[in-house]
Amino acid sequence: MNEEIDEPFEIQIQGKSLLVVPLEDGTFDVYKGKLLFCNVFADIGIDTEPSWTTSHLVAQELVDEIGYTIEIREM
């Protein structure tokens, strides 16, 4: 990952339009419309790819897709 993301941006995941808002603590709030959908963050290991996580009740497959889209945006 080359640069920090500091501006909100929209993504399309599984037919949903979501707004990703980067936070100062390195996590991302994800909104569906005006409602908070989830907060995601990368659990980065030493020699592994980031594993995306949320404490919200969202399918891991969707969290992974959101995280992958964030990673691509940072490249």
C-alpha cells in the first residue's frame, strides 16, 4: 500500500453503492445511504496479506470485498 487514503470515496459492491469514510485511527466507516453499514479495518500480519475485519454483523465475504476495494484504491 503506497499512500494513505484521507478523503471519502464511493464503491460498488454486490450491487450496493457504499460510501467509505477513512478515519484517523486507520479504520474505515462504510455507509449505505446515510446509515452506518459497518466499520472495517485491516489486521495486518508480518508476512501475510491483510485480513479485513468488522465488529458489525456483516458477512465476511462482503467485508473481504470492501477491504479488497480499499486496498486497490490505495495502490
